[in-house]
Amino acid sequence: MPTITRQIADWVAKPDAPPRRVLEEAKNQILCMLAAVHAGHFSDAGRIVTRTVKEWSGGKEATLIPSGERTAVHYALAANSALALALDYDDYMFGARTGPAAVLTTLAVAEKLGSSGVEFLTAQVLANEVGGRLGLATSLAVGDAPMASFVSLAAGAVVGASLMKLDAAQTEHAL
């Protein structure tokens, strides 16, 4: 019997196409996260984050929201996620906060790799499913969603595996 990690990896490596209603909700989540980033950008904490990231040198792989400036993918991930969390407006699904990983990580990595819209939405849905289920499965043990950083780590691994088209064995190692 394969481990749960291997079962997830098999599913991530060869997912079914998400149903239309799931794709519509994924698009709503994108709008929610972009709104959270924009709102956070104008907070005191957001101004500090934006100013700090602009001082870091890096590539031009991904976009800083909402300024539109480009930076290294990992800096864009850190800044955009911090802005989404600045006012605690990021989305929350049943079981976990998956928005920063499912949307903002997917956005930065897809931008760097030149992924299609379908690839983007599929990776986002996969990250939500894995992150949300992991958060729900551990919610009694962890209790406080912000403390469950492993949810974002797992969702981020799923995003990378999906967009980089890793096979099941590679995905299992990523997870």
C-alpha cells in the first residue's frame, strides 16, 4: 500500500481537469487575494514590506503587486504574501489559509515559467485541495491557522510540482 504522500503525489502528477464550478471559485479566490494584496500595500506594514523588497536586488522573474515592478520570484512571493497577510484579509478555506500559497505562489511561479492559464488554475486548485485537507486534518493539533506554516509549504510544493510537470516520484520527494 503506497504512503499517503505517494497517493497525493500520484494525484498531483496526473490530475483530472477541475470541474467548471471549481474553476469559477478559483477565479474568485484570485480576485480575493489580489484585493488583499492591494489593501495590505497601503497599510503601514505594507509600505515597509514594499520599500524593503524594492531595496533587494534580484532578477526580473515575477511581479510585485500592485506596483507592477519585477523582481526575483522568491522576493515577489515573500512581498506579495506579506501584503496579503498585512491586514488579515487573505482568504480562508475550510481547514486552512491557502490563498497566499495557492494563488500568489502559483502566480509568481507560473509567471516565471510562462505557464498557461489552464496550468495556473490546475496548480491553484491542487494546492487548495492539498493545503486545505492537510490543514483540516491537523486543525485539532495545531488550532491556530497562522501557526500551520506546513500547510503553505505543502501547497507550495504542489504548485511547483504541478507547474514544473514533475512526475509522481519527483512530486513525492518535493512533498
